[in-house]
Amino acid sequence: MNVLRFTDLCAQGKVAGQRVFIRADLNVPQDDSGRITEDTRIRASVPCIRAALDAGAAVMVTSHLGRPTEGQFKPEDSLAPVAARLGELLGREVPLVSDWVDGVQVAPGQVVLLENCRLNKGEKKNDEALSRKLAALTDIYVNDAFGTAHRAEATTYGIAQFAKLASAGPLLAAEIDAITKALAQPQRPLVAIVAGSKVSTKLTILKSLAEKVDQLIVGGGIANTFMLAAGLKIGKSLAEPDLIDQAKAVIEAMRARGAAVPIPVDVVTAKTFAADAAATVKDASDVADDDLILDIGPKTADLLAAQLREAGTIVWNGPVGVFEFDAFANGTKTIAQAIAASKAFSIAGGGDTLAAIAKYGIEDKVGYISTGGGAFLEILEGKTLPAFEILAKRAAGG
């Protein structure tokens, strides 16, 4: 995908003295007193801001925070704690500007944080009048917020339509590159792991991937539904029996291409869903009526690990068992370690997946870790994200 890259504009000397508007993703978790509990997104946004400052730009940064009501400011919606943390990371004061839509005072070499953009009336609906006002604030628009790339809002889409120049920041550009490498031009075999509690929430993803991948590994409640489709009993495990036909269709679509959906050969079961429940390894054909399947078994995990070690590209979304409970974590741990050991280019996304990556300490062994949950899933569904679409259109002269 061809987009204008902000780092290229900086390298070409086209940023000095320009007003640069950066849409970042600074939507960080906070405790009840407003203290930031996890600042990864703020830290990830610093390189783009620093690049703009180093290039001599007058820098405006904004983000959403939470789900405020447009036009109704409440103290808990404020980016004030973010401004303080950003200032610490940049080693300079970062003033917070309210009511900024009609004009912002900022000089070259300065940076200001513009208050929560979702407080502006018309933001969510991508109002054209608002978008044109935002575009008038800036010479160069930079989208560096992949987590919101699947939403067409005034600060993610409309402003990019009307700004003089619309570019992708380093975070967004890295996501585009990783996704292109994994899905548009993958090294084969391409293996996808799609796991989670429900087939229904990931059905379109499974169908889309069934047309592309060489192996489609399913896990969690999704795997249970596929086990039913394969004629196996799953006891009282989480599943969606009404989607058996859909699961069969995915299996057939893969088979028609000479590809496969590996069905578990063994599982780890318990009688109750609890961290201290007794875990029993069983053949997939021996599941009792009162069993809960909470993980894939060791034989299945080893078979899947062998496939992953031979893969050329791996896409990972979701743990294959209840890895939060140590007795049911072996499947996800084995998968994670196999991905870490594989020579394949790997891309992983989704909150639970990131938690598993952190738990097993393999951050530096995964090719690319995507920070955008919903955006990552929509990419896997085969959708073109609005933010990507408008940046590509502007780069092509549209």
C-alpha cells in the first residue's frame, strides 16, 4: 500500500517551519484517581513527536481518551495526566490546550497537546465542517494511531481528506508494512492461529483466512465448535452448536485448497472452571459428558508446534487455552515458544495474545506485535481500514 510517510517528509526537509498535526493513540488505562497505570501507548508515540520537533515543526498532538460525551467536558475525560507523562518522556513541558478547534498558538520547535478530540461535536460522525476546521489548523497531517484506523472519524479520516498533506506516522507505517508482509506477500507456508471463546465473533476472519492460509489453527471455544463439526464430543465445554455448519464450511474450503484445519487429538479437561480445578489429559475421543475442555493436550500442542517451526509466516490472534490458569496454560505456552523459535515472520495482535506474549517473555522473538485490537481483527477479516484508504488515496493524488 502506497502512502506518504512522515519520516520521508522529515528526511526531505519538508517539515521545517510547518504546522504538524499528529493524531496519536494516547488512550491509556487509569486508576480511579486518574493516575496512568500503563503507559506503553504514550511511549510508543514519542518517536513521531520527537521526529517532528527535531525537524523544526510546530507540533500539535491529539488523541481520544475513553468514551466521553461530545460537547460535555468532565474532568475524568481530560488528557492532563497524559500531558504530564508526555512531558516527562520528552524532557520538556507539554501544555494542554482546550477549545482548540478554531485555532492553536504553537511556534516551530514547540509541542502542545490538544484536549481529548472526542469532546468535539461531530468527531465520531466524521462531520465535514469539523474536519475542514481541523485541516485548516495544519500544513501536514500525520496519522500515527493504528488502534483507531478502523474508524472513520474527523481526526482519523476527515482531516486527512482536507489537509494540504496527509501522511502516515512511523507506528502506522510499521503496521502497514507488517500486515503487507504477513498477508499480501507472505512467505509460505502461511499459518494462522485464530482462537477465542466464540466462532461467531471471528467467523468472518476464519472465512477470509480460509482463502489465504496453508494451515488454520483454531483454539479455545472456537476449537470446541470445530471438534463438534468433526464429530467429536466436547461434554459441557463452551461451544456454538448452531455454527457447526459454518465450521464444516471452513474445513471444506481449506480442504478444497489442499490446506487443513488441524483438529485436536488430545485435550486437557476439568470438571469446573477454576484455577485450582484438577486437570486431566484425555484423547479427544474420550471427553465425558461432564467435562470442560480448557486447553489443547500435549500431543496436539507438539503437533502444532512442529507446524509452526516449519512455517514461513505466522499470524497469531488468541490463546489456545485458559492460559491464565497454570494447569491449562501448556498449550498456549508451547505455541508461544514455537513461534519464538520459528524462523517465520510472525505478526501477533489482540489483548489476550499480547498478555500471553508478555507472560512467556517472547516480545523480542515475535516479528511484529500489533497494538490495535479491533483494527487488527478487521485487517484479518480482509477489510480495508478507513485510515489506510484515505492516506493511500491522498498519496495517489486523490
